[in-house]
Amino acid sequence: MSLLPLTTLGTTAAAQLRRRQLVVISTGMGMAILLFALPQFLSNAYQTKIATETLLYMGLAVSWTLFSGFSGYVSFGHAAFFGLGAYVTGLATQRHDLGLVAALSLSFLLVGAFASAVGLLTLRLRGHYFAIATLGLAEAMKATVDWGHSYTLGTFGFALPIDIVNRAQETKYYVMATFLIVVVAVGIAILWSSYGLRLIAIREDEIAAEALGISPALTKISALGISGAFTGLFGGLFAWTQGFLTPEAVFAPRWSLELVVMSIVGGAGTLVGPLVGGLVFYLLPEVLIENKVILQRRDELYLMMVGIVLIIVMLFAKQGIFGTLQRSRFWPKGFRL
Amino acid sequence: MNSGAESSTDSGRAGEVVLELIKLRKSFGGVVAVGGLDATVHQGEITGLIGPNGSGKTTTFSLITGTTRADSGNVLLGGEEITSWRTHRIANRGLLRTFQLTRVFPQMTVFENLTVRSGARRVTRESLVWELAEIVGLHTKLDEYAGALSFGQQKLLELVRASALQPSVMLLDEPFAGVNETMERHLVDFIQHVRRERKCSFFLIDHEMQLIMELCDHIYVIASGSLICEGPPAVVQADQATRQAYFGSGFIAGARR
């Protein structure tokens, strides 16, 4: 009982998909414009700074998702990529007199290559074993920075050249917003491509994917490379917006953990999830500080609240905030975002 | 290169050899799982691989698809040595398999399951996958999550997904296990269709003797990793060693009908 001629069966499904994608793209463009208009509505440099940092968190969470969310391989090693990116930008500007654009490009490329190499070594491990293998990565990087102190300037870190750092807070905001839009666009391109579908197939069932002719190694290593490259880029942007860096700050394991938490709370495996997670995770403590509920970010009370939220999500909405919406009957089945 | 095939083509098997196993051997810590197995699959044939539990059938499939490394021996696909190749490379060369317990991608829709290998853009232009989906009635379920399908429908989806890639050989690991008789019919009809229309050869494991006898052109019987009998269904049914090793003494052909 065919309702459609044979050849249009797939075409109709594809056309429907394309219509939905167009809706998302136009909505996304609208939101991008709003993002650029936002500084007009912020009253002072401090608020712009908070907004900039929020965008950084969102960008990092999306970068993490490009590999871990899509492939299902949870990485606890992204702090290493983040810190390395910060150091590459820092050292390139401080020691080698490179401009910001060149330094950030270098962060992107070098960390991308480094992440691919890490993937080459560790991605033979499946599932949890990979997660465990990535745990020590940031710590190893920190030790390397200490060890190479004559070049890296060691434990105390260093400041970036003043002529590079000294920019209006709003400029930093616009640069950060631009790169957030870039990484989201790349994320959407991956998610809606056959490459993205292959990554998700690996997440769903790696053995079945391989049996269909998908190369798990090539797919995973390339995804980790792309994810690492963007994480490194945001690391570089972090160094630039902060103006200084220390190994303790940029290689802190909390970076990795927070990326995992943001993505899971927002909706692991989706692209909107880490955006929601990053927004909530970074803005909420600011609001709480404003209202004198907590004294500082990573206040004990706040960390306890994060823990409780995480438990609640795990118990009642395993797919996270956006993930749960996407699995509900209000969302068109199989439309990934 | 085809020396192994020569010895086993004496029973008048039609078609060229598409898959050939030569003295394939694998042991796990002293236990011989597959002990020097010779077998061939011919163009357009449905070849059966039967034997008691633990006789090495699934291991044989794993050795062919590269999931498990053989200790020794060779696997030739269309005359080409594929013995130490990686699984995905073998799949891309035209040898696909299905699994004993289905392995669809549960949180992907049927549409995504069917387009994951070739990419949606290309597949939408090709009608083969939709033609096959329509034959088994999956075309009305394109938007369903594969995990929400019944077990039998998942088996069909797995078969359609693989067939649409136009393999030259498909290995089916217990395609009829755990499905009802109606679904069994669907599966048999679909396999026959793909064999006839898409010129695909099949190598299948199953315990449903009636179906094996009906479907297969040639059957290999193994026990403890060694070949104990081979031939067309009638020959295998008449074989004493096979009866003892596998069917039990009470087996009478066609008794279930």
C-alpha cells in the first residue's frame, strides 16, 4: 500500500528535513544578530566581561560536543587542549612577537594536530577505557610546562604583551561571539552531514557501524582533531581575554569536568544542549553572586547545588534539558539539533 | 589461488566462487574453535553453515569479517586475499554481515539507519534502498526510531540496510532466530528477492533446519570446528555423521510440516 511513488519516498523525507533545517538556519541567524546587538543593552564593562566569558564557556562546551557528544566517547582530557591552546597563543605573542590572528590560528592548528595524535594513541580503547586514559592528560601537560620552564616561563605563568591584550571589553566580546558562531556553524554542518551521522552511528553501536563499512578509527580521530582544534582556539581566546595565564589556571582538571557537566545538563549528544548548559552553568553563579546567595564562583554552596542539579538530571531527565525536549513528542523524530 | 575451490566444486555447484575459506584455523587458549576449515560460497547461491552450539559457526563468521584474527588460513573474496583486512575495509569491498542479536542503531530513525552509510543526499537520489524498504513494509516507518521497532522488523531493517549497499556476499548469523513464522516468511522472501534481483550470494547460520533445507543450495556441517559433511540438502540430511552430531537420531526430514 504505497502512498508515494517509489522514487519520491526518500526525496520526500529529505525535502521535509531540508525545510526544517532552513527554519533552524534562519532562526540561528536571527540569534546571531541578537548576539551582536547584546552589548548595546549591557550597562557596564563588567557585564560585558561576564557576557564574554559566558560565550567562552558555551564555545568550549560546543567544541567538546563535536567529539564527545556526537561519538559518545567521553573525554576528560579537554583541559589539556584548552591549556595548550592558551599556551600556544601566549607564547606565540610573548616570545615570538606574533600578532593575535597568527597566534590564534597557530593554537587552532597545533592543538588540532595534538588532539589527533592523542586520538591515534588512545582511540583504540573503547568506551570507558578511553575516558580513563584521558584523565591524566591535563596533569601531564602541566608537568611538561613546569619541566620546560626555561621556555614556558614555568609555574608562575606570564602576562601577554600589553599591546595585544589592551582592547576594549566590547571588542573582546565581538571576537568571542564571532568564534562561538563559527563553532556552532561547524557543529551544525557536522551534525547534519553524513559524517555526523557516522559519528552518531559509532556512538550507537560501533561494531555495527564498522560492519557497515564505516572506519571507526578515521571517524573518531578526525572528530577529536576538530574538537581539539576548537578547544585550543578557545584556550587562546581565554589567554587573550584574561591577559595572563598560569599552568595552574589553564590546565585545571575542572575545565574538563565542567565541560562534561555543562553538556550533560544541557543535553549530551545535541548541539543546543551545550549552549544551554554553558549559559546556565556560567550565568547562574553570577546571578547568585549578584543576589548575595553565594560569595564567589565555585563557592561550596554553589558546587553543592551543581551536584544536586546533576543528580536530578540523571534521575529524571537523563538526556539533559534540551535532550529531553528533543526526545519528547513535540519534537519531530530524528531531527537532530 | 583457486586450488581450494577446485576440490569442493565437484558436486556441480553453479556460478563462480565468490567467497573462499582455505584451511581457516583459530583457537582460543588451546581450545580449537575453527580447525582448518575449507569452504566456498558460489555466485548466486545460498550456502548454509550448520552445526551444534559451540561448533565454531559464529567464530567462522568473525574470522571472515575480520572481527577476529585467524591463526592461519586464508579468506578470499572474489579471488582477492582479505585475510588480515580490517572489518570496515572488508565491508566496503562488498562483504556484509548481519548479527545474531540485531544491531540496528536504536536511537536513529529508520531513515537514518538506511542512509547512514551512503549519506542521505546520495541515497535520496537512488531508489534501491527505498524499493527494498517498501518490499518489507518499512517505508511507512521511516520516521520511527529503530529501537521502537519489533525484533522482527529490526531484523528486516538490518537486512535492508545491508542489501541496499549491494554487497556481493552477505553473511547472516541466525536470521530466523526469535521471530514468528510470518516474519520468517518475510525474511525468506526478502533473502530470495535480493539473491534473485541483486545477484547477491548468502552464507548463513541457523538452527531452523526446515528453513535451511528449503533455502540452501549447499550446506556445510561443522562440529568442534571441523567439517563433518557438506553437500546439497538431500546429501546432508542423509549423512550419518551429521545426524549423530547434530540432528539427533530422531530427525526425519519434513516431519515438522
